[in-house]
Amino acid sequence: MSSQPSASASVASSSRVLEHPDRSAIRLEAVLHALSDPMRLRVVRTLAAHGSEMACSDVELDVSKSTCTHHFRVLREAGVISQTYRGTSKMNGLRRADLDAVFPGLLDSVLAAAEGEERRLAAAH
Amino acid sequence: MSSQPSASASVASSSRVLEHPDRSAIRLEAVLHALSDPMRLRVVRTLAAHGSEMACSDVELDVSKSTCTHHFRVLREAGVISQTYRGTSKMNGLRRADLDAVFPGLLDSVLAAAEGEERRLAAAH
DNA sequence: GTCGTAGTACGGTAACTGTCAAACTACGAG
DNA sequence: CTCGTAGTTTGACAGTTACCGTACTACGAC
């Protein structure tokens, strides 16, 4: 049902391999659902701003480690991020190419929307 | 906290008035959550394709009336649609101007994404 | 006034979801 | 080998959500 991580992710460097949906198995509702949670949207915005892959622990969320694991898994299973183990760490990256191919402009419009909303809310306080 | 329906909706023609969030109270997460459900996405696509306002009963969903009421309310409370009573019917319209002002390009990219996904899934069968 | 329709409120069910602590595994450093 | 860290799994809890049937309200037609 799944394949190896997309081309944007490096080859796994441990025996632990993570399942990712094929580009063709990415569904809009799962993507929108994944992005509708504030924690996960924050992850995605952080990865987008950073540009290159980041370890889970480098993305600062104010929740427990088990909750972090939960949220990263939802993003991976929706096809929004790719994940690869590097020793004890797991490196995460946006599946930008896949998402832009399947839903052109969606990711950027969500990121821009979040940016704009954050600025408006900051200005309102 | 809410105001009268946005300018895109007509004046209410009955004593029943529905609360709608101000443009400034529309939140991205609520919008994405509202659009991540297949029933609600169908409503929004139908309203988008139709162009002008439609009655609840004119949007064909394969669920009970009480479930329809639930979904339309989620869309209204997220600020995605405006609703106005007309006799026994309730007229619904996309809050296109508000959504485009608050999250430029988001609605169109979601609609295009849904369109593209539908075509790909239809071609795959 | 009655009648039919659109839509609602309520209570219920079942599944989902986000949260966590605790115990765990996998890995690299030493 | 031990140790520390990253991340996981499990079970639990509480809240949310989509679904429904039923009884209801509001409205217009007559």
C-alpha cells in the first residue's frame, strides 16, 4: 500500500523503515484534516520555513513526546511529510514536490493563510 | 460575538436570524477543519459550482436531515458559508469575498484540488 | 384554521481525537 | 559492555464528532 519515502527524502540509514503513502494515495481530506490541527500546522510551517529536513526534537511543540509522535505520524500518513531515521533521530521534510504535483498551490496558500492570520492576531493584541 | 450575515447575503426575511462570525473572527483551523469532511467539501463545491445561493435541500447529500443541519452549521460557524431564512427554506452561499480577503487563494486552491482529485479517482476506476 | 415542507433540537450511539504517563526499543558515544 | 537520548507503544481519559430517529418549530399554501 505504501512505498519507500519520496525522492526528497534520503535513503533510510537504519533498519527502521517508515511507510509513506504513494503520491497517488494522497487524499485531500486527509491533508486538510492533518493541517487543521494547530500543532500539526505549526510543524508544517516550521519545516517550510526551515527549508531542509529537521529532527522531530528540533520542532518545538509544547506537548509531550508521545503526543509529538502522534502528530508527526498523522502528517506522514496523510502524505504531508516524509520521515527517515538517522541514528536515534528521525528527520522530517515536507513532501513539497508531491503536494504541489497533486494539489497545485494548496500548500503555499495554506502557509500564506497561516502567516497572514498570525500577523493579524499579533497586531490585534 | 457575531454580527449579521456578510454583505454577500440578503437581509433576513423572517424573524429567525443566524449568527455568523465576523470576517476578523474567521480562523484558518476552523476553515480547514470544516473543509476536511467529505460531506462539507461537497456542499462547498456544489455552492461554488452553482454560483448563486442554494437552499439546503437543493444540495444533495446522502445523509439524514439532522446530519445535514449539523454540517451546514459547522460551515457557517467556520465562516465558510452564509445562511439566510426564506420562508421554510434556508439559503446558503459561499462567503467568497470574506474568505478571499482573509486567506487569498485558499478557497480556489482547495476547490481546484478537490476537482483534480475527483478526476484522478474517476480515471483510476 | 389545517396541511405539508424545510429545517431544528435533543438524546443517543459509536468512533475518532488529542492528551498524557509509563514502560519500552533503537541507536550512538564512550 | 553501560549510559543517555530520541522516539515509540500502550492504555487510559476526556472531549469531539458524525451519524441517526424522533418530536418539534416556523413558514407558506390553501
